[in-house]
Amino acid sequence: MKPVALTVIAEPAPGTRAVIARRSESSIAYRGHENGNTYVCGSCASPLIVGLDIGKFHGVVIKCSHCKSFNAV
């Protein structure tokens, strides 16, 4: 399956949305084995969610550890 780019947004105001930010070398915020889906940063295409259904992450924002973009899920 072809990777799906998430939508890059402006940094959410504090307290308005859950923001996941990795502090490691890996850009992957969530990894699973449910399916072959890969969701990538809308700015730099680094993988952010691998092998999971995106529906489980309603309303979450992932900050890419590589380019620091905020990606709406």
C-alpha cells in the first residue's frame, strides 16, 4: 500500500489538542501489526504511524521529530 501523507497544520494552541512529540531518532510515533498502512509527515514524508488504522487516533496531532511539522490525524 502506498504511504498516505497527513495534513500539516499550524502548532495547536496549548490545551486544545493532544500533541505527540517523539524525543528519539525514530520519527515513528505509533507502530502496530494490524495492517499494511503507513501514514507519513505531510512535509518531509517521514513515517509517523505504521501498521495501524488511523481511525484510532481521532483528534491527535503528531509533531514530526525530523522536520518539526505538526501533522493532523
